[in-house]
Amino acid sequence: MPDNEVQTIRDFILYQYAKIIAKSALKHKDGVQAKKASYGFIKKTFRQLRDNEKKWSDILREDWQLVNSEKKCIYCGSTENLSQEHIVPKTLLVNERCPHCDHIQGIHNLIWACESCNSAKGQKGLYTFFCQQHQGTKHPSDFLPPLLEKKYLKIIYLCHQCAGTLNNPLTNRDVCEIDSVVKNFATKKHLN
């Protein structure tokens, strides 16, 4: 659950990104440890991101990290039956530009996944999928691979921006709320 200052979808995305920065900069093994040991750092970083005093890195950085990483399933670590997987479903249809959007259709949205994980994820948002895969784990999103989560947050931010939902207020303060644009638009076959 995010800090009380996190009020909108945009805030939640930036808060999640601030946790990734804390994990990396302060060498925490996961988000749980980062929140316990470096809550002040996360809160300060979130405020800087929210107030445009700090910017997140260009997504090309994560694309290069993916290219240079070991070729294995980002979800389970398997090296068998790999294919490129769209983190945000490529069928997302917020508007008429989505089928041609480089953020959705291009390398920014691709990672390696095994056939089993790719099939299990299907049209789900990343947080929804990860929480379903790790039921019974407290805050399973705190254990997402940072490369995967960074790519997802940057792309989903742009999808919410296109959908006009970045400033929507949070309703249940659960990380799966970030996936709302996927849930609301991924299965639509045409625009209304």
C-alpha cells in the first residue's frame, strides 16, 4: 500500500518507480526491505518525481539492459521455449493510434518470456499477473524484477496519459490499480 500522499494513478506509478530507485541506489534486495530501511528516501524521491524536480531515465536505458541481459524468462527464469512478450498487451486499444504506437508495438514493450508464462499472462496487466502468480505472498509486487517493472511503468504511464486517466483518483490503493488502463482497454475490439 502506498503512502497517503499517493492520490492518483500518476502518483502511484511514480511511487513504484521511487521504490525501484531506492532498491537500486541503496542495494536493497526487494521493495519490502527498501520500504523498511529507506522510507524517507522513497518519499523524497517520489516527491521529486511528482514535482518534476527529478526525471526518470529514458526507456532506451532499459532496452539496452534487456539486450545485454541473459536470455531467459523474466518471470520464472526458464531458458526453454522463449519468445518475445509484450509487457503491456499489444492489443491495448485506448485510441486509434495504439495499433501503430511504437511504445506498445515496439522494443520498449518487449521482454523474454517462456511459453508457459507468456500464455499465463495473456492480456493481464503486469501487477495483476504477478499478484495472481504469487498468491499468499505479502506485497508480491515488491519482488518484481526491476528491469521488468521499470519498462512497464514507463509504458503504462504513456498509456494512462493517452487514456486521460493519469490524474484519476485511487479507489482501492492496491498496486493492481495501475493496471486499470489494461483492464479497461485491452479487450476492446474497436473504439466506441
